[in-house]
Amino acid sequence: MISRRRALLAGGAGVVAVAGGGVFLATREKPEPAAPASVDPQGKMLWRNWSGIESAYPAVRSAPMSEAEVAQVLKTATAPIRPVGAGHSFTALVPTSGTLMTLDQVAGVERWEGTQAVVWTGTRLGALGPALAAKGRAMPNLPDINKQSLGGAIGTGTHGTGTAFKAIHGDITALRLATVGGDVLDCDASHNADVFHAARVSLGALGVITQVRLQTSENRRLHRKVWIEPLADTIAQAEARWASHRNYEFYAVPFTDLAANITHDETEAAATPPASSSDDVFLEALKQLRNLLGFSTPLRKAAAKALLGGTKPEEAVGEGWKLLSTERPVRFNEMEFHLPPENQMAALKEVVAAIETHRRDVFFPIELRRIAADDAWLSPFNGAPRGSVAVHCYYKDDYRFLFELIQPIFLKHGGRPHWGKLHSLKAPQLARLYPDWEAFQAVRRRLDPQGRMLNPYLRELFGA
């Protein structure tokens, strides 16, 4: 019933929910948000992000075929110039009235240097997995969505889970950065070191990273196990599980007192057949419980325990790139903050209590992960490991309560925002959270003195 990670974060309509011994069809559904016109009065085509909350009509759409073309566009194109990948960021990093640049044509593995792969950053994560596996190699860890471009994942600090694993940018040993001056800089920890430390998580504000040298690991099969248990038991066992499993994460489910747990561990066992996509019924059931019993928290919890509490664990074996990172068939909006590990559980308890006390319209599970430290200047994991807490809202539902109710809890517990997820922090607050904030700004001003890479959102974010 829950064999896929995406089953915890997918949905739809028309599933029956069982409560009080009866079977009911839950039909409450909000209308699709009105979409902007596909073409504006000047004939400019619409760009819209994955969840639909950010959009723009760029004057120019650029799809360079080579690194040299990327540098030329940055030097001559109409500003603001914004790179775009899969559009999975919920913040306004991409919208521009100037030039929108995709690196979809600058993709693939360029070459190998021992166990390190030199990869063009337009490569999608879903394509990079099998390309590395063909050489018996793999990315050490992966996030839980496979549609992102490598460049977009790097630029926003995208991560997976596991106490021994850094975010994706933490495995980069060198990079090439095209700048608005038309230059391409080679950067690593000893050459153009300040640019290297700034660029690995840079929100596309320094120029465009065209190529990275990525440390890989041996491609191993993983054994995945997914099970549901009482949330209190999960919280009590979480630290031990992070310590004992290669990858561990869990999803706290509001209004149920339940949690879904996921572990991945290396194995020599034979691969198993892929699980059926019908397992998306898990989140579908949560959605319909909300629709049917949202008026009563006690009834909703009782029904959830009756419907989901006895779900049998499910297991699978496969290559890591097939299990760790998957598709998300249903859209949502998300706020994720990265907290000191010792504050992660306390923050979760407060978030769940706030959602349930104020009866916010939430049925998506809350995701908790753990990430190792790195030294990129704007990395949320700079200097120390972090525990992430991510709150999701169905794309048709009102998400404004995240700023009013949830963000203050994260900030109280020392959280740093995920750069691609919803938050309302600006330069004065961010400067207090990031010790290297001013060093990053100095590099940004040197590489882009006219702010050609800055759209209105980034200007406000950086206080430019």
C-alpha cells in the first residue's frame, strides 16, 4: 500500500474512506487555481513553475547549445537573466521580464577523471542516475525528486537524507562558472577558491555553472523498507535509526498520530520487481479523510488509525538511483527549514500541534531528514549537520499559514530556509544565519557589478 516514497506525497480524488464502520465517498475538492494567459498582449509566452504559484513572461527565451554560447548570452542578453531547470523551486528565483535561459542542451557526462564524473549542469537527475550506473558508479545520495536539473539542485542546496551524506553540492570537487563578462572560470578549493565556495550554493546569482566535477561512489543495490507506526514511537526511535541506517527519514502525518518510516541499506540481495503505482492510495486516503472528517480532529484520528494503522510493511531491492529519487505525480507547495539536529524533534512537535490546534487544511505528511555538514558559504548545512523539517500543502490549498504559523517555529529553533522552498526571510535576517553572508555578497558584486543576474526577488533577498 505504501511501497513507493512518492505514495506518501501523491494524491487525487474519488477514493473511499472508512470510518465508524461505514464506507463513504469523499467528494470535497477545491477548484483548479486560475492559470495566467499562455501568451501576454505583447506575444510573450508564459513560464510557470511546477506548483503554479510563480510565473513570468520573459522577453527572451534562450537555449544555448554550448558553454561558449552560455557565456555569450550572459554578456549580451536582456537582463535580468535567469537560469531555469525543472521549475521545482517554490520561491521566485526564476521569474524574469528579461532573459530565461535553459541548459537542457548543455547536458550529459562529459568525461571521467578516475571515480569523478565531469557533468554538464543541464543534466536532469533522472538521466544522470543511469548514465553513472553504466560505469558502475552512482551519486552518493539523492533527493526525493528526480526531475530537477543538476544545476538547479546545486544552486538551491538540494539534498537527500543520511547522517553520512552531504547535500549534492557537497560532492562537487570543481566547477566551471560562466559570468556576465563573457568569461568562464575554473574553480576548485585551491584555484578561484572564493568563487568555488560561493558558487556551489548561489541561487544562480553569480552567473551560470556550466559544468561540475562530481565525486561518485560505487553503484550498490539498496534494500528499502517502508512501514507505518505511531508517531510517538517514531520520534522516540528516530535518532537510533539515523545512526544505524544508510538512509533514514520519516513522515509525520498530521491529524492521525501516525508516521511513515523509510530506510535504505546496502544489500547483496537480488533486485525485486518495481512496485505498482496503485500504491498512491496511501496519500489519497489521507486526502479523503481530510475531506470527509476535517470538521472533527478526534474522528479523523480514529478513522486514520482504523484505516492505516494496520498497514503491512513493504520492502524492495534495487539500485540506489531507482529507489532514492522518484517522480512526484501530484503538485504541492512546500516550506522546509534546516535546524540543529538537537532541535529537530521539538520543532516537529510544535509544528504538528500548531497545525492540529488551528485545524489548518493539511493532509500531506511532514518530511524529516538528516544531512551532513559542508563548507559552501550559503549552504544551509555550512559548519554543522542539520535536521530538516518540510511541511507540504496540496497545490489547490491555501499555503499562507506557513509564513504566519510555521516559519516562526522554525526560526525559534535556529532554522535556515531551503533556498528553493517557501520562506519570507530577507537580507538582514539571512546575514545573521550565515557567517559567510558578506563574503558571498562581495563575490557576487565583483562578478556581477550591474546585477544582471538579479530579478526583483533576488534584489530584495540580497538587499541589493
